[in-house]
Amino acid sequence: MKKIVTELALKARIRRKLAHNSERLVRNSSERVANDLGDYMVVDLVHNTPTVWGLSVYDLVDLAVQIGVLEPFEAVEFKDGTVVEVETVNQ
């Protein structure tokens, strides 16, 4: 059985981790901007430029695994009730 992490907790973990690198996770609230750059993006606060863009709410799971804030024994439950389990690839 996997430990459930909520969507809000996932975003908080990502924000805390990115803050160490002078980056921030931002949500694009404008429909026009969201169509161009995705619902979420990571912005470099030093240069004020997006470093990762085109992220949907479900892509945050992949981002969290890449930056090391989600473990293989965890699963993320989103506000709409969808549960996404963390998958790891054996290398």
C-alpha cells in the first residue's frame, strides 16, 4: 500500500525544493498564457525566465520525481479524485 500525498502537499514540496535553487513553481491563471506555456511552469527568479514550461497538474508528479521530492512508496491524490502512483525505472 502506498502513502497518499495530496495535491497541495505535492505543490508545497516542489516549491520548497525549488526555492533552494532560486526557482519557483507558478500557475498560469490566464487562459491565453496557459495555452502557450501550460498550466504550470518553473521560473528562474534570478533571470526571470521560465526554465520548465508546458506542465499540466498531472505532470507535477514527474517533476517531483525528477527533483527528488516524491519517493517510490508514495502516490498523489488530486482534487478531482485521481490517484497517480509514483513509478520508478530500474537502471
